[in-house]
Amino acid sequence: METISQPASKKVSRPFKTYQVLIPVLLGFFVIGWLFLDEFDPAVFLSFDFTIVSALFILLAFVLMLMRDFGMMWRFRLLTDKKLSWKQAFHINTLSEFTSAVTPAVVGGSSLVVIFLIKEGINAGRSTTIMFVNLFLDELFFLIVCPLVFLFIPLDQLFNSSSVIVSTFAVVFSGLYVTRLVWTTTMFIGIFKRPSWIKHILLTLFKLPLLRRMYSKVELLTENLVQASHDIGNRSYSFWFKAFGMTLLTWTARFLVVNAVFMAFNPININHLVVFARQLILWVYMVVSPTPGGSGVTEYAFKEYYSDVFGSTSAIIFVTLVWRLISYYLYLLLGFIVIPNWIKKSFSRNKNGNADIELED
């Protein structure tokens, strides 16, 4: 067992800055504000018949987000053999969502899960395993659910070309679906079958002159990948059934938030399967957004994509704001509240001031 220690005198920097929180908030609200000024009709807002039923559907949207968080926390506990308490799992989930919200989607919070788990007492090898397994399960959900849902929906209802941005959805979605299929297959081979093959290919690739500077990091990554394969190779079918079941709950609940919000403002004449399926496509589009958490781009794309659900552009703008408040801005607020105390506790856990990371032999 090897231990890596950081000197007590080394100052630990904050994992985020205030401006990193303000940027996505300002981007999102700037786009929403611009849409309101450009297309919002106050008469449409006043025409909303907001009843107790509407309030209940808004509450349902919050409950669905809680179900989503519960699924993620449950999965973290399962993958750590319940070495994490519910409180620790809550911290890791909140930190992951927060970092996803303040960084571009291609960076996301999943890559930082290893650090969060280590700070909660899980060794580096197991933490890397959990990161890979989480990524694999999330991608597997996408690859399985998309074709199943799309079997029941005509393509012209999924890829309407009402605007320039929506007309690109089909191309972007197709390309990213193939990319995710290749990536998930690679992870499956690397984790479950032949981790040594993936290690050899990656190390050979990163010996090239343009990539050589990243060789040491990739070498560590491949070592962790091999270790991850050994760690999960003997898991039972029931383990994977539970893990994928929680993944199914997590993502389904998250996408159904839109359905609940729509029901709060337009309870009739909605094809909810189409609304759900479009969330799968929009999620893929958010992944390639260069802005933190897809802010700005997501609000505009959502408004364009779902503009045909409501008879008024003003109505969909307001619904977009409510959806983002529940599914995105809430995590920014929650992370801002949770992170300072987590930093204080996690970095002061060792009384001698050392942050110890255990590596398996």
C-alpha cells in the first residue's frame, strides 16, 4: 500500500471561483432576458390558468429531480459497497452536478468524481473504477433507450426544421450517437474483456510527438483502467441489474421533468412520448455546447425545439425559464451552499494537515 501525502504547509486552492458560478447564470439569464424582450407578450402570461393542479405538477417536477438525485446517490453507495454514507453520497452527487454546471459539458463533473471520492475516503483505484462504471452505465442508457423510444415516433416529429439550430439536431445527434457507440464499446472492452489491449493502443498512440507530453497521464489512466477491470470482473448479475436499474431511474426521472413542467401550463394536447424523446436529442446537443453547463445555448435550443408544443412563443419562453430553474440553476445554488463546508471538512479531516490518498498495490 502506497500513500501520497501533501505537505501541511501547502495551501489548498478552492475548486471553483465565484465568477465560474456567475458566468453560466448570466449567460442563461441573458438569453432568457433577450428572448423575453424580443418575443414575450405579457397577455400570454396573464392568460395562464395557474391552478392547484399546476402547482402540483411543478411540485412533481421537483420530486422527479429528487428521484434523480436519489438514484445517483444509491448508485454511488452500491459501487462503493456502501462504504459511503448517504450524506457522503449526497455531497459527491452535489459536487458532480455543480462542477458539470460550471464547466463545459465536454469537461463535466464526471471526470472529477475520482477526486471527490478520494476526499470521502475511497482509495484512488476504486474511485477510478467508479468513474469508469458511471460513464459506461450512463452511455449504455442512452444507446439502449434512444432506439427503443424512436421506434414509436415518426422522425418528422423528432427533427422538425422550424429553425436553423433545430435543423442541425438530426446531423449532430446521428454523429454523436455513433461516437458514443464506439466510445461505449471501447469502455466495455477495456473494462470487462481486454483492458491490456486498450492500454497498449493508448500508450502507443500517445508516444507520437504531438501527444507525447500527455504520455505520463495516459499511462496512469491505463493502469487505473486495468485495475478497474480486475475490481469489477467478478461482480454478480444482480449487482449490474441494480446498477443499471438506478441509472434508468436517474435519467428517466430527469427527462420527465420537462413533461411535468409542460403539464403545469398546458395539460392538454401534448404527446408526452415526443416531449420525452426530444429531451434525449436535446441532451446530446447540450453535450457539444462550449458554454458552462450548456447555459445560453440550451435555453435558446429548448425554446426553438419545443416551440410547436405551445401555440405562443411567449409561453414556451416562460416554460423554458421554469425548466432551467428546476433542473439547472437549483444545482448552482445547492453547490454554492454545500461546497464551502465540504472543502473545510474534507481538507481538514487529517489532524496533521496531510491529505492522504491510498493506492492499491
